[in-house]
Amino acid sequence: MALSCQHCFILWCEEILRRGHEVGQHGYLHERPFLLASADEEEALLVRSLDAFKRGFLFGQGIQHHDRLTPTIKRAYREVHQGWSERTAILVFPREIPVTGEGAVSAMTAQIEERMKQHFRSKPVHITWAMKDPAFLPIYLDTLWLDTFPDASVTKLDDAGHYLQEDAHERIVPELVRFVGGL
């Protein structure tokens, strides 16, 4: 489906996705693939021109309770990055997440983790974790965070996705208040 159709019929597309179907995309206005040098260029076009990351991840796979994304909440997320240049960070950030253990970002995150262990391991820590996050899987809670903070208290949100503040704010806020009140 052309992205121009998805843009014009966004509610239909959201309903298709909500029902668990997939929507294939091939560009906004039938861009000619030979004009785009790589998949990265196509991704950049989608993310920067149509805010595809928010439409696909935030409003799609990244949240479990879609009914909570009211038009007002969606507008708040959309209005932060209204133009192409403002969406560059949305394009770059996921590419910078270290997955191979190599590169400058990996080295930086390893240094941060060591410093957290050194300076904060003995401090009170509470972790709230979305168990249905497609990006930060439950295994990361055990292998990264609880390795760094073995004495941390944990709230596992079984029905929350990546944007847990939208999926479970009514559970997160009381836990945070309780934790801070106990310090």
C-alpha cells in the first residue's frame, strides 16, 4: 500500500493494524527505487516525511492499550517533531542503539554501566519494566539491569509495551510515590 493511501486513510490503517494484520509499504508517492541509493535512504524518507516511526511503533507495536491514545495524546506526540529536520533524531537514535557490542556507543554505554555499578549500586533503586516491550525484552531486565542493581525492587507490568507511561500510568505513579516516600 502506498504511504499516501495510509496517510489519507490513517484510521482504516490503524484498525487493520489493531486487528493484528500487517500493512506493506512501498513509498509515499511511488518513489522510484533506483532514485534511492539504499534501504537507509528509504527509511529516512519514511521517518522524516511521514513520521513513520511514531505511526508504526508508538501508535502501533510500542503500546498495548491503544484505546488510551486519545486524539489529544497522539497530537502531543506528533507536535513535538513537526518537520523533517526535527525528526532526524528519531531516525538516528534507534540506529545508535548498540546491538553488536562494538562501536563508540557500545563503549560509552559500557563505561556508563561500570560507573553506575561503582557509584550507584549501593543506592536504593526501583525498576518498572514493561514485559511486552518489543524493543527491551524481559531478558534485559535480568541480564543488564538486575546485574547492575541486584538489590533493586522491581515492578513487572505484564500488559505494558515500550511506552509503559501510556499503558500503565495508574500503576507506575503509585509505585513511584511509594518508592520515593520510603527513601
